[in-house]
Amino acid sequence: MEHVWRIVDSRLAPWVSLLAAALLAFWLLAYPDTVRSLAWPARVATVVLGSWSLGGGFAHGVGLTGAHKGPSWLRPPWCWGGMAVFVAWLFWVS
């Protein structure tokens, strides 16, 4: 866990968040059928999880969250964990 906190505190953390969120967003744009083919309850859960994790990644990446700005659940490692869960969920349901 110490390695994660070292990356979170580094100057590269916003770039990691922005890159991960951008790649995930491009993936969803390229393959929208992964979400469209889900049943209604799973689709709602996917949209909620995706909005939170991608929103947190973009917010951290563009500097809207800092050491003392913004809620802690928008900063890493929470937004990174959310994106990892979101990717795992998409692979599991598709």
C-alpha cells in the first residue's frame, strides 16, 4: 500500500488520473454496446459507477482536487479504485 501512496503524492498522479479516465472514456465511445446491451438495473449501476469514477479521474486530472480541495472520494486512490472496479464490471457483464 505504501507504493500507492507514493504515486498518489507524486506530481504524476493527476496525469495518471487524466490518462486513465480518457482511455476509459474513449473505450466507452468506441464500444457503446457494452453498456447498451445490459438489463436496466445493471445499466443504471454501470452509469452511476462510471460517472463517479470517470468524473473523479477527470476532476483530479485537471486540478480541481488538490491536497485540500474537493471531497476525498474524488481524489486517488479512490477514483483509481473506482475506475478499476468499473473496468472489471464492464468485462464481467460483457
